Amino acid sequence: MSLGSVPLKYKISIDRDQCMKCMRCVDNCSYGVYRIEDDRILIDSRRCTACHRCISMCPRDAISLQEKPVDYRSHPLWTAQAREDIINQARTGKIILAGMGNAMDYPIIFDRLVLDACQVTNPSIDPLREPMELRTYLGKKPAKLEFTKSDKGDIELKTELAPNLKLDTPIMIGHMSYGAISLNAQLSLAKAVAKTGTFMGTGEGGMHESLYPYQNNMIVQVASGRFGVDINYLERGAAIEIKIGQGAKPGIGGHLPGEKVCSDVSCTRMIPLGSDAISPAPHHDIYSIEDLAQLVRSLKEATEWKKPIFVKIAAVHNVAAIAAGIARSSADAVVIDGFRGGTGAAPKVFRDNVGIPIEAAIAAVDQKLNDQGIRNEVSVIASGGIRSSADLAKSIALGADAVYIGTASLIALGCRVCGNCYRGLCPWGIATQQPDLVNRIDTDVGSQHVANLIHSWTLELSELMGAAGINSIESLRGNREKLRGYMLDESMLKVLNVDPVGA
Amino acid sequence: MCGIIGVIDRTRARMDGSSIKKALSLMNERGSGEGAGYVAYGIYPDYPDCYAIHVFFDNLVEPKSKVDEVLQKWGRIVHQEEIPTYEQPCLKREHIPWRYFYKPYTEFIVGSNNPAEDIIKHLVMTVNSTIPGSLIFSSGINLGVFKASGWPEDVANFYRIEDYKGYIWLAHNRYPTNTSGWWGGAHPFNLLDWAVVHNGEITSYGTNRSYVESNGYKCTMSTDTEVVAYLFDLLGRRHGLPSEMIVEALAPSFWDEIDILPEKEQKLKRTLRLTYGPALMNGPFAIVVATSNGIVGFTDRIKLRPLVVGENDSRLYISSEEAAIRVMDPDVKTIYMPRAGEPVVGRFSQ
């Protein structure tokens, strides 16, 4: 017996009075929603992903999109999504794949936190007139300074600083590999970080030659598949990141389908053309914290202790203790990826159900490192669902040194968060390797948009800090006094170590 | 607001408290009559090797017996007495100020470079956070804090500070916003040899507090000033930084200034700033810190609070207002205003 079709997700309609049949929608839709028959544009709404490419390209605003055009009988437990997933799995017998971040309606802690500003007892600082310092150094810091006395009695600094990354703004772009995203997308991001004095991650996909001019602003990644890793790659990076886990899919590995492994991707990843690139769930040389410490040391040795090493973990229940373990290795920074972190593809059940929110994870990690007296010796980088300069400021006040943004930087390149990245047909030229689609990104224009985004958040962060009477980012970091919880329950406030509004 | 003033005699000649009382009262416009205090170094020459522990007791029954007990566990009380006070019509007595002259048993702890001081610090933190009705507000050798809620002259007369003679004095006239009317909230704040008077509001308090707490201090006074004392204790006593370097850590040069320094100096300042980032104090402040070795005054990095320096031979004055210095010393020879974040250091000549 056939299960029949499920209702449409989106309904596309064209205002025929407005339409001038320029065919831009037909040309732009890579999912095949539009086709021409007898000089008429026909619509197959079932193919639509709500990527908005057609809408944004239509010169007459003739296209409209309606979400959920067909209702299910409403039911609080058996949501439309639950029913459709079951139908889907009854048909296929497979794990459901999904793109982008967690799509469940969990409360967003960022939106229940408010920032502080000065009134009377202390003056706010105007960033237009006074210096405002956002410069951030990522890497190991000494616990204290040591001095020696020379024969003449002069005091000489004995402490040598470990190499640190110098950021002009505490916003970096997270790891999105060549393969998961296109080379033009990576190039746009790379030019943007070079312009704004910050860094981006290569992801686990090696570094394509055309990115070499930006290598001083790139953090190379060593993940469980070790794709693209050789000494040349390690030495090109400004820093090296060991990826243990990812917020969108904690506890599992990755899978780049063979269709996406074109010749360029295959060279960069150092794998055969057209083969699936499967990253195992664990690193098979890391089964314990001491194994991780060994890998950190090995990478340090390989690069002569010249590069900071980051370790990225997904925010899971025990994140604080794990981060404390990492801080005890030679690692320079811990990256915490919250459960709203994006992904090209993840099993939906993981994306939506595994891990904890980044806000709670940062607070817990900061607290644990403080309790152990080692907070300032290691940097903490937060990622996973940071949407605005407010989220950035709140992340830092909760204890992060800097953040990684991923989805936000892709939105600056056109992404509309349709969540179909894993299909390789991204009409914006981001999550695809099809040359015609990839060429839709002009890297000069794209990089300017991403740089604009970083610049505007930087300006907003400066204003927020100035209003709070702070002129240096160090004084916002972990400064819970600058946060209040609004309608958060007592146990959550305790985890965040934040007072409620009015207190 | 708040008004501060400090003086050091660089030849260790001792001054009684009458002139600083006058200077502080002159700045009454900066206060609200809800808190004032004084600290003097060199006032207990009869007990040169005892920690002078000043305590506010709510009564002399439970709190005092508990404090006696914990002090006796950790050391020997050489002498104890109520601090002499004299009723003032405009000052409401909230606590009984008491003092112990005390020697800790240094063999009781291991792993410390300075067991006596670490025991005293432990006692201060323990008493203040666990024994209700008692507050240790002064804990150094040969020095003492005298403070209460009231106008400067009433507080001075309450303790008769003209009866004490010291070679360093700091004083503070308070306009409270955080903890009004609480004697413990008045300045100076003291821990061991460090005393602090502070005008301003530290916007980095949350960060500074986490940092000192992660280094074993407990903030118990619900005010931002106490972290200054702890930061000085941590950086000065435990990490051994000289005063100028502590000030550079707490109110560092801007990166733009550091970037153009000669390489060696640049490296020092960058290392200092990276190592002590969480100790950086932000927000408007003018602070004078004292130890038995001298005083240091400084402001925040953009000087959002006033600070004036006066000199007359062996005397160095640091104050919120020039007028206060001139009341203390009408013959003062030089007066100048230090730059933002620049330390003003007064050390003894020998």
C-alpha cells in the first residue's frame, strides 16, 4: 500500500500580472521548481526549499512563498514534523539527514539575558572619542611573571610568552571545509578575515592553493579523518585546531558524499576522486585525555612550538571537566561548540537532541577553569548559534575570549538558512561544488559583505562596551556583573552565575 | 563622588591624625556623611611583630567567642582590648570595634612561602564569610584602620585619631551607592600590609572578582574596592611585582602606545598585559594604595576621576583635591596632576 505524498512544505506562486517572464527564476533555481512550457512558467512547489534565490532575483517582486500551505490536524505531541519523519523513515528505513543547526524550539538563553549600561555613578565611554580596545590574544598565558636580576641589579623579564594569535576583533569564522562549502565561499571568507584582522578555520578539508595568500589568517584543522593533513598544511596555518567534536552532531563523525569529491576537492583532501570522505566518530589515536595531550604535543613538535593549538569539542553535559582536562595539556585554547552549531549534514536526531546550549557551556567552562585557578592560562572560544553582536557581547561576558561564527558569515554571502546544504545544490554557490553555482559568488563582493558584517558587529560591541563603562575587552570577559537574567529559572541562573533582573 | 587623600613622610617621621582629619573634612562635598575612615602605618610600635587585627563585633557574646576560638586555634593572642571610642552626637554606634595583637603559629601550614601572612589571610576570609556579627577590617602589622558611618570629623573624633601617630596616612570620605550606612563598606580597605582608598566604580568588578577568587580570596564586603586590596596582595606579595608594575598591570598602557615602544619594553608590557588581563581595572577610579614600604596613587586609563599630587620636602601628598592638600600643608611646594594611569609612588628615603 502506498503511503502517498506528504503535504507541501512551501507553496510558490507567481503574480502573473507582475511577471515579465525574464526567466531569472528559472535560471536561478537549482532545485528545479520552475520550468517553461509553451511560453508559460510552471511551478513545482514540492521541490522548493525556501532558499529565496528566485525571490531575491525577481526584478518585479512577483514571486511569493507560503510556508505550510496544507495543515495537518493540529496536535501538541504529534507535530507535523513527527508525523512526516515517521512516514519518511517508514519509506526508506534510514537515518534522516538534515542541514544547518538545531531546529527544535528550545528556549534561547541569549534572549533571556540583558546587558548593563552606566548611569550617573560612572560615565559611559564614547568609542568615537576615547580608545576602545577589542584586541584579543588567543593562546597560553603565564600564571604569573618571573623576573631575574642582572649583575647590575636591573630587573629582567624571565617569562617568555607562548605564541598567541592576535585578533583585532574577537570574532572569527569557524571551520567550514572545502568540500562542505565551495572554494569561492572559502575565498570570500578568507579575504574578509584578512581585511578585518581576524582568522577563519579551514575545516577538515585541507587548504586549497588559492587560499595560500591568506594562510596567515587561517587556522588549519586536524580532525579524525586527517584529510588534507601533511607538514606543509600544518606549517601554513597560523594555528592548528584539533577537532574532537561538533555541536551539531556530538559523538559522531562526518561524511562527505563522493559526489561532492570533485578533482579539486580530492587533491586538497588527499583522497581518491569520487570517494566518500568518512571521518570516524573518535580519533583512533585518541581514546583518552592523555592521548589528546600527546597529539597536541606531537603537533607542537612538528611545528617547532611556533603555533597555538586549539582543541574543539562539542558542548556536552560534562563539557566543563573535559575543558579543564584539555587546559592541562599543552593546548592553547579550548573551542566549545554549542548544540545550535551549524553543519552541512548531520543526522537530524543528533542535530536536534544531543548536546547543550553554548551559553550554559561557556559559563560552566569559565567557572570550572576559575575554580581550578587556570582560567587565564588558556583561551576559550565559543561557537554555535551566535547571531548578533549582542550574542557576542553576552558570550564574552559569560566567559569566552572570542567567538567563531559560521552560519552568520554564510548568511552574509547569501545563505537563507534553508537547511539543504547536504544536497550539494546550494543556489547561492555556498554549499555546492557545481561550477555554475559556485561561480555565482564573486569573491570580491562576497568578502566585502562578510567584512562589513564583522566590522558592524565590532562597532556595535564597542558601543555596548562603552555604554557599560568598559574600554578594554579583558574587562568584559567573564564579567557576569554586566549580565542579568530575565525570566530564567533559579537553577539556570545558578549555572550561568548571573543575577536576575532587578537584583 | 568620594574624596580621598594620602600622605607619606619619606623620613618615617610620624604625623598625628589631626591634619588629615581637617583635609578630609574639607572635602565634605564629596561625601554624604555615611562613611569615612582612616588608616595609619606605624601606630603600634609597642607591638612590632604582632598582627593588629581590628574587628567590628555586633556584640561581645557569640561572635567574639567564635573569633577568639578560631584565633586561638591558629596562634597566640598577645593582647586584646576594645578600641577606645568616644560618643559623638551625630554618629550612631553600630558595632563594637575591638583589636587583637596576634602571632600566628607558622608551623601549622605547609607549602607556603609566607605562612604567617597566609594564616592571617585565611583567618580574615574565614571570619568574614562564616562568623555572623563579626568583621575583620584591619589585619596588618603596626598599622590600623579606623572607620565608621558618619562625617569625617565625627569618625575621627569617635576614634580620636589625633592620638595615633603614623608615617603614612590614608583617608576616605564616602558617598555610598552600593552599601549605604554599613561600617564595613567604609574605606580604607585593608588586608595584611595593604590598605586602599578608592574613589570610583570598577566596571570590571565581575572579572576582577573571579580572578582574585580563583586565586583563593573571598570577596565578602559587597563592594568593588576590596578587590583592589586583593589584587595588590596577589600581584605584590604573592607574585612579587614592584608597585610600578602592579599599576601597569591594573591600568595598562593602551595597545597603540605599547606597539610603538622599543622592543624590550614592548615585550615586557605585552607580557604583563596578557598575563594579568583579568586584573585590569576598568571604569572611573582614583586609588591610593599603601604598604609599610610606601604609597602609590593612580587613576584609570582615561582619568575619569581626579587625582592631585603635592610635595613638600619629605612629605608626599596624593588627593582628590588640591585644596585638601593645602589645608594639610599650607607651605606645600609643588602641586601637579599625574597623567591617566601614571603611578605616583612615595617610598622611604632609606
